[in-house]
Amino acid sequence: MELAEGGKSSKILVLMAIVGAFVLMIHFTFTGLFSFREFVSPSMRTMADRYTFPVFHQDWSLFAPNVAKYNSELEYRFAYHGKWSNWSDVSNGQGYETVSRMERIEQGFNHQLAWQATNNLYSDNGITKYDRIMRSPAYKNALYYAVRMHERHQSNLAYDSMQVRISFRFTPENGSANDVDITHLEFPAYLPETKH
Amino acid sequence: MNRIESYVRQLSSSVNAPYSLRLFILLIYLWFVIQAISLWDIRDLIWGEQSVFFRSARPSNLLNNFFFQLVYEPGRYQSVYWIHLISALISLFEFRWSFITRFAAWATGMMLYCAAPQAFNSGILVMLLMAAYSILVYSKSSSRYRNLITNFCRYAMIIQVILIYVFSSIYKLSGTQWLNGTAIHYVLNIDVFSSPFWKETSEYTLIWTITTYLVFAYQLLFPILLLFKSKRNWLLLVGVFFHLMIGVVMNLWDFAFAMIFCYALFMKEEHAKFLMPFRTLRK
């Protein structure tokens, strides 16, 4: 009886091991497909996304494939009764240090906005167009962040419009002179009481 | 079939490397405790009703509705935060019903992450994955079934760590900066990942070019060098140093310690036992 039960137990364990190995194989196949989703077919990408996100979400592309060649800052200014304030950094301007969590959050928004600027900024008849960027989640996230930080930390300062811009400070090439190249990308003003 | 049965018998008879496994799981939940405490001051900014994040809807399905619930019901974040912190604290200790507290710590950690992904980096992703794999682990079991499950969970953790290095290396290989040695130069010039002191040192091109290649080589060779058990301690020490530098130079302490903690999986048993903080945890 004991031998029979031991044999049955061994068979169950072998079955569990085979199932476990199979599960691990499928799991890491899907996570691999998810990690390189831009290189797989749409149908595979959909399957990988459904399996992996959000439970096994992963992203190992920090500083890869390349590091950004610029510093970026999200700045804002606000107007009240037609008078604009000075430009101020959204995070540093509220007292958060450069290496703080809030500054890192801001950098995340900057990264997304920079992508939008690279891919969705265009001109029409010589006029720069921001409409595609302003419809993007990246712009909404950045603007909302600026509005919330202002309302939280400068609640005594009323505003009737707000404007954000992203400042890029480009890093000199490795080994070259330290000339600093700064450029700004200003977005149209946000008017809270105007329906768009 | 005999070989498979023999291997399964070995896997189910006892937990492989129980001390390093136990140490690693302790470190996972310690990481969550420290992370939660470090976010105490700004938790309302991140998760509260007046959060700085613009909340947008997710496609409706069971998993999204569960893990993204703080996006729709931010008022619940205090409860989720405290459940996460308390369950992570309890999960520092291993007992028969640990899977309950570990699941709670993992699920609430997922909710907090999903409500504010921009507030985190890959460090939390590493720890959430490891926490998921650790739910069913019980290193003190005498049950053959539970030993088998525990050993498979341990394999999942090891494979995941290796894949992190492999995937990251592949991403870097597809660019130019890690291949031409300029990557760290550009990192040092990003204010949020550097400081005035380190930025000044970025002028020493040769040092940082060599460092870039060393870091990249370590990452590429890590999965292979792991096979040399006699040299493993040196490999891990080098890795600890590199990741500590990520913390010191780039202030990415959460990611640095997430990766350093993962090295516990590869430690020798006598070293892991020595590092276990309490006698009761060593039993």
C-alpha cells in the first residue's frame, strides 16, 4: 500500500514538475515578447500585452539604447488679469530638490513631451503647429502636473491662464568645449474657463 | 523518464539553497517597507484626491479594474498604503501562512504602482516581479509538493534576474553610446541623475569611457560568469559595487538596492546564513 501510494505521489510530482516547467516556459516567452514588442507581429504583441500587463509588467530600457543628450526642465508661468509671472520650474520652483522624487516625476513627463516634440511637431504654411502634441496624453499629464503643483504650493496666487514650456539644455559632445545650447518649446496658453 | 523522476525527487525532497532564498525574500519585503516609508511625505501628492497625476481610464477588464482601482477611487489609497506597509512588515518573517501576507503586499504594491507609474522606476518593477514569484515559497516545509513549488519559484526568480541583464544588454547593443563608450558621459550631464561634482568629472573622458565599457561588459557577461561557481562571489561583489555607484552617483537608490538584493539569490548558503538578521530566521 505504501509503495503504491509512494508511486502515485511520485507520478503527481513528475506531472507537477512538467506543468511547472511548461508554465515557466510560456511565462518567460510572453515576457520576452512583451519586452521586445516593437519587433513582433501585432497579433503576438496583443497576446503578450494581455498576458504581461499589468501583472508582470517590465521595462529594462533605462539609458538604453541611448542616453538622452540633453537636460530638460518643465517650466510654467501663469497670468492674472493679463499680467504674466516669470517662468518657473514646476518642481524646483516649488522647493523640490533636483534629485527629489518630484523632480524625477517631472523628468518622466519631459521625456514623453520630448518624444511628442520629435514626432508630432510640424509646421503648416510656416506656422508651427502644436495641435497634435496638445491632444496627446503627454501634454495633458505635464499641464495637469503644473496646474496641481501651482495650486498646491501657490494657492494664494490666483490665475486665469497658465502656460507651460519645456527647456532643453543640450550636452556638449564627449571631449568637446563646454558650450551650452539652450532652447525652449513654448506651448500655447491654457485657459481653464474656455471650452476647447 | 528515470532521469526526470530522479530530478523531481531531488527537487521535492528539500528546498535548494533555503538560506539564500529566505534572505532574498526578507530583502524583497524590506525594500517595500523602506520604499513605503520614503514616500510618506509625498504620498498625498502621488495617490491622494489632489494627486499631481492626470487620471485617465484604462480598458475595462478584471485585472485592470482591480489593479487600477486607485485611479478611479483615490480615496482608498490610505487603506491600500497601510495594508501594503503592514503586510510587507509581516512578510519579513516566514511562516506557514506567509502566502497570505505576501499576496497582500504584492497586490497592494501593484495598486500603488498602477495609480502612479511615473513616480517609480524599474526598481519597483523588479521587486514586484520577485514578490509575485515569492508568494508560494515556503522554505521550511516538509511537504514534497510544497518543496517542488518552492524550488520552481526560486528558478523563476533566478531566470528573471538573468533576463533583466540579457534584455538590458540587447537594448544597449541596439544603440551607439554603449558601443562607443560615451553613455556615462551623457548620464553625468543629466542633472537629475548627477550632481555638480560628478558633472565636473565628466571631462575625464578616458575614465568614463573605460567605465562605460566595464559596466556594459559586466552586464553582457553576467549570465555566463554565473556558471563559474568558484568566482561567483567576486562577480557579485563587482555587481554590488556597480549598483552602489548607481545609487551614489545617480541617486537611484531604489533601483540600486533592488538589484543588489537580487544577488542574495546567488549567495553561498554559509554567507546567507551569516547575514540573516535574527536567530529565529535562521531556523
